[in-house]
Amino acid sequence: MNLAELGKVVCLIPAFNEGERVGVVVRAALSSGLIQEVVVVDDGSSDDTAAVAEAAGARVIKLVENRGKGGAVQAGIEGTEADTYIFMDADLLGLKPNHFPELLSPLALDRDVSVVTGVCIAGRLRVDLAQRLFSSLNGQKALRSDFVDTLPDLSEYGWGIETVIHEWVRKGPSKGLSVPLYGLSQVMKEEKQGFTDGVRSRVRMYREVLEARSKIRRMNK
Ligand SMILES: Nc1nc2c(ncn2[C@@H]2O[C@H](COP(=O)(O)OP(=O)(O)OP(=O)(O)O)[C@@H](O)[C@H]2O)c(=O)[nH]1
Ligand SMILES: [Mg+2]
């Protein structure tokens, strides 16, 4: 297996008010030695997300207005040249340099695999359970850019982008698979935003996920 065959690997991190969390994610990506560029898309944050990401070594694409996760990822794709992408959320806990080769290896081993999804396994019961039950929703992925180029405009889908990717793979001809990422977890919405706002965001997220699923299923690819 030769990870160099994956060409230029860019780690894309959408971030909204993640100043307290994004720095460690950027540093873990850079210290893996496998990422040529880390790009943080600051999705109209009101905190110091951009400054923290830059100080940690990322290139920052700064959106003046909040566009939601899909809009941030789409802006990142359009603002980057890559052969292979790693998508990472900005609120991960326990991200280690070894998680990067674990995500990338299946792409290097099998030309037919276009998307690899990392499933967090870290002993936080609620996160682990959600990750296993809804593994297609996981934000940490490795993707070939020729597959990414075929995707519809992600800015319409908000938190539904992982569902778009999952449904796109189901429609073929690309192959997707999952790998476990031990020790990885994340901060839940309710912890970041407080209970009421967190629950409101969660309800919106599930609505966007269901909308994305039915929209892609109705679409002729
Ligand atoms: N909440 C929120 N996150 C955004 C937005 N734009 C980009 N993001 C980023 O998208 C990533 C995923 O958002 P989260 O709210 O953590 O969603 P999640 O991890 O799928 O959901 P939970 O596990 O339920 O908390 C994070 O890195 C966010 O910073 C936005 O408009 N709102
Ligand atoms: Mg999260």
C-alpha cells in the first residue's frame, strides 16, 4: 500500500464557533504527516475560530455570513485543489495522528473505494451509540476528489451532507466503507450550545438529514 498515490491530501474542517475546540483538530491533522493542507472554513463565527485555526497552522476561508455545514463544506471544496479530501468536524475529542492513515488506507488499497467513513469508538456511550446507529451521518471521512466532483451542490443540504454522500454511494458506481476510529469522540450540540439551543439544533439537523435523503432518492443521478 502506498499512501503517496493518493496525491495531494487536504483536510477540510467546517467550523462554527469552535474557537475552544478547532486548534487541537488542526494540530492533529498536521502532525499526521499525511496532509498537505488543512483548510478551516469559518462559517460566520462570532468567536475566535479563525484566529485559533490560523495559529494552529490552517489556511482559513472566512465566510462573512453563516451558511450551515453544507455551505461551509461546499465553500471549502470550491476554494481548494485536492486529489483526496479528509472531512473532519471541528469539535472532535481524542483525534490522533494515527486516525488519518486509518481513514486513508482503504482508498490506497482499493481503487474502487471512493468514500471511507470513520466511526468513533471512545467509550462515551451516547456518542458511540449515535455513531453506530447512524454511521452514515459521521462527519469524519476520506474521499477521492473525482467522487467529490460528481456530488450535487452541498450548500443546499446543511447537516444533510453526509446523507447526500451516503445516498450518492448507494446509487453507485462508487464503493463506500467504514472503519473504526478508536479513542475518537466529540462534544455534543447540547454541551456546546446549552440544552435548549442544542435540542433545537438537533431537531433541525434530523429534519435536514431526512430532507436530504428523500431529495437524493428522488433525483436521477
Ligand atoms: N452548529 C453548526 N455547526 C456548523 C455550522 N456550520 C458548520 N458547522 C460545523 O459542522 C460540524 C458539525 O456540526 P455539529 O453541530 O457538531 O453536528 P454533529 O457533530 O453532526 O452533531 P451532534 O453529534 O449531534 O452534535 C462542526 O465542525 C461545526 O462547527 C452551523 O451553521 N452550525
Ligand atoms: Mg459535532
